[in-house]
Amino acid sequence: MSTPRNEYPRPQLVRKEWVNLNGEWDFAFDDDNVGLKNKWFQIEAPYDKKINVPFAYQTKLSGIQDPSFHDFVWYRRDFTVPQNWKDQRVVLHFGAVDYRAWVYVNGQYAGFHEGGHVSFSLDITHLLTWGNETVAVRVEDPSIDETIPRGKQFWVEQSDSIWYTRTTGIWQTVWLEPVSLTSISKLRLTPDIDRGDIIVEFEAAGEFIHKTADIEISFKGEKVAKDTIELFESYNKRAINLYNRQIFRTSFHHIGWNWSPENPNLFDIKVTLKDEANQIVLDEVDSYFGMRKVHIENGMVYLNNKPYYQKLVLDQGYWPEGLLTAPTDEDLKRDIELALEMGFNGCRKHQKVEDPRFLFWADKLGFLVWGECAAFPSYSEDAASRLTKEWLEIIERDYNHPSIVAWVPVNESWGVPFIKGNKQQQHHSLAMYHLIHSLDTTRLVISNDGWELTETDICAIHNYNHGSDDEKAKYEAFKDSLATKENLLNSKPANRGIYADGFEHKGEPILLTEFGGIGFKVGEDNGWGYTSVRDESEFIADYRRVMEAVYASKALHGYCYTQLTDVEQEINGLLTYDRKPKCELAKIKELNDIWHSNIVRI
């Protein structure tokens, strides 16, 4: 059987040598939480099941498919390390493990990580025997704890309404990598299209004195810049000009070198660390970047210094056989292709930190992404601390992806239900807004997507009140609520004000970032939507009706339609859960491409 998810898992920092540890692992439930006391990390006996990593035990693809609560689980597998890695450090990488993970190698403690949505790595060199090796992972995923970032993972055993089956344990690729004793530990790429510069920052670990680093940049196979740096300190930074006084390379010209959905231009970059005295290459990493700028001005979102109308689709990132884990890399790519085929130019990745491979395909295909993290359901100081920690790691991991244009730290007052007047919860929203801006100056931040916003870069409004086709008065009220800036700001979707007490609109762009949700049952699937239709013709007619209200608005500068696919009991997708179109995709594209004179199109 072939190894599942065998593509290189970290597209923004690629090294040639690596070993994929996906596939069959030994597995055990530890419902009495005795594994640590009984040292399951040193023995084989308790592992009475097999699991197909990187799929969680709740999924069909795991080979177990048990949706019930098991708060403690254990993984174990044998592996070998290539002998030609002996003179290097060996790093064990986990794409994501939900929620807490303790890792043991050859019966010895290797490290711990808390946070279910981003990557972590452990140097295991000192624990290796260079023979037959064993790795064991103890995972804790508190099923009913409402203070951990859960997103759409339900804290009740049976999924219901907008809440879905949980994901416990390893759900992204596990892999090994050899790293030189002197190596590149971080690479941060910041485009500045106004100057034509790419700002390259990297850190070297190990003995870096009297070493050099070559930075080589190419565009569509042609080398365009090269710089050599002699290292004196771990941290290094260079601004490299790419436009070089050539007007056709700039954003002024429509065929320039910038990245956009219409022209997803990517530059390749290679950083090579050398020991010049001994003429040895110590480390070499490949990456890429796009020359892209996003900002707000005159009540509009600008992409590369031009107004840009965003046509987004809400994407939950769930699959029927893998839940949070896409069955294949091709499935991640295909979701983007289907959205593009329907005329969307991006997505809001809802309540999920997506696999880096999805972001790679978004970069490659030209697809805007609003990055979002799973919310905690109930506010506490511990919950705020945990969410903050996750955001630090999210931004460090995903900073280099040009497709990401906005961050969404809070959604619909989830976890901060009293934010309207509660100062502590307002401070949490403000803290997340300012923290993210302090870490990333290149993207927009939405403080509370939906309503009860505090300080924010986009006024993001949710409104599902369009009613059924026979509810004419309700539809007219919906259409009227979108018509003007004043109507939008005075509306109260879900009986919530658009801004929290003490905050007001300051001219930021207004986008309708959740609406629609037309329920259309295909086949035997039962479920719900915000409204319902009986057949394909009604589906298209209702989509047209909703989109006409959006495009008639004189104040909206973009939207995000709910949603790309059905998910479990939700049947309000444009596609079924297994990605079958509910109608001709060209008809959706035709309606998405309706433009009125008040909308700026680039």
C-alpha cells in the first residue's frame, strides 16, 4: 500500500532529503489515562489497534472510524534513519497534532507541544541508536473542554447544527529531516512592491562565524538576482531590488511581475549556506514568494495599489472520509480549482488553520485566502492565552504565503459572547488585533468577523436574512439592509450591532462576509440550510436572487458566500460533501461575474 499524503509537507522551506513517516502505526485508546504511569512509551503490549497516519481515529481513512470520546490516545511505530545522515542533526516534524502531544523516541522523552493546528519539530539526534528506532506519541484531546481552540469540533458527542465531528491526535504529515550542524533555521520573505524590493530575513543556527550565504532569486526559470553575505551574526537581513528600473516589471503595468489571482507570479529563491574555507555546502533550502501588497484606502481594499473587489467563498476544509485531513494533495488543489471555476477569487478558510499544501496551491493557482484560527467556545484567561499562543505559531509558519491577505482572530463573538459591553472581552479582541499587526504588517486584520467589531481593518458583516423565495418582504428588507453604508452600519443581523459599545465605523471597507447558505438536498443526504430549495433550477434562481441584492449595494466592496461544500448535516454548499457540483458551475460563475457601474473591477 502506498504511503498516504506522500508529497513534501513544507512547501515554503524545502530541503532535498526527508523521510515520510505516514502510514500504519500501532494505536491504543487510554480511556483510564494509565499509559504514562505504566510507561506505554517503552512497551508494545497496549497497542491493540492499527491506524493510518495522518488520519484521525474518528475518520474512515484512519481504518478505525470511531466518533466517540477518547481523551487520551497513544501512537507507536518503528523507523530507521538513513546511515548517511549520521554526521547531521535529525529533526522529527509533526504537521499538526490535536491537541496536546508528548513525544518519546526509543523510550526517552523527546518533547511536548500544545496546540492542535500548527506544526512543531523536535531534534531527536541524541536519542537515536542508528539501528531500529521507535517513536511513541501520547495525545490528550479534552473532548468537552470549552477553553481550548476548537473551531467547528463539537464538545458534544453527536455532531449537530454548525458543529462537526472532532479530530483527535495526528492529522497532518509526520516526517524526518536531516539538518546540518550549521543550518538555516528561519526564512522570512517580505515583498515591498513600492520599492521593488524583496526583504530577505534568515537566521543561522550552529557555528555560523566565517560562513557565507548565497541568495539566488529566479523568475520563471530565469535568474534575476544573486547576493552573497558573509555571516557575522545569527540574524541576517537584505533588501534585494527586483524591478531594477524596468517599468514592465512593476505594478504600473498590467503584465508586471506582481502576484494577483489574475497573474499569480511567483519567484523562486534558494539560500545556500557555505563553509568557504573548506568549500563545503552546509545547508540549502528552496522557497518562493510573490510580490504582493494589500492595504485599505478610501473605503476600499487595494491589491497591488489598485482597488480590488473580493469574491470569496466560505471554506470549512472538511472531507467525508478524512474530516480535517484532505485524503490527497490533489483534493486540496481541486477545491481551489472548483472555486475558481465558479468565479470566486478567494476563500475565507473558516475556523481552521489549513494544511500548508492548501496555501501552496492557493499561491500557485492565484487564490486569495483569509486565514482564520479555531475559536474557543467560552472565555477565560486560560482560553485567551491558548489562542494567543496559537496565533504566534500560525503567523510564523504561514507568513511567506502571498495568497494570505487577511487574518481573522475572532468570529461572530465566539468565545467572547459578551463583547458588546464587556471591557475584558473587548480588550481580548483589541489585543489580538494589535498583536497580529505587531507580528505582520503586510496583511489586514478583522477584529470580530460578523458583528460587534472593535478596532478593525475591514467592517465584516454576516447576514443570512434573505428569506425564502416566497418571503418577499423579508427579501426586500435584506436587500435594503445592504443598499447603503448607513443601512449596513445600522443593521442588526442576529440581533447584534455591527460595532461593540464604544466603537464605530472609521471608514474601513465594508464586506458581506457570510450570507446565502441555501440548503439543497442532493441524493439521500439530509440536513439543513438557512433557506431551502427543491431542485437545481430553484437553486440557481435563489442564488441569483441573493447575489442581485449583493451586487445592487452601493457600499459593499466584496463578499464571502456560505459555502463551498456541504459538511456533515449542513447541506448549504455549492458542492456536495464529496465535491459533486449541485448545478452547472458555469451558471454560478455567470452570476458571480455580474457587475454594476458602482463596482470597481481590476
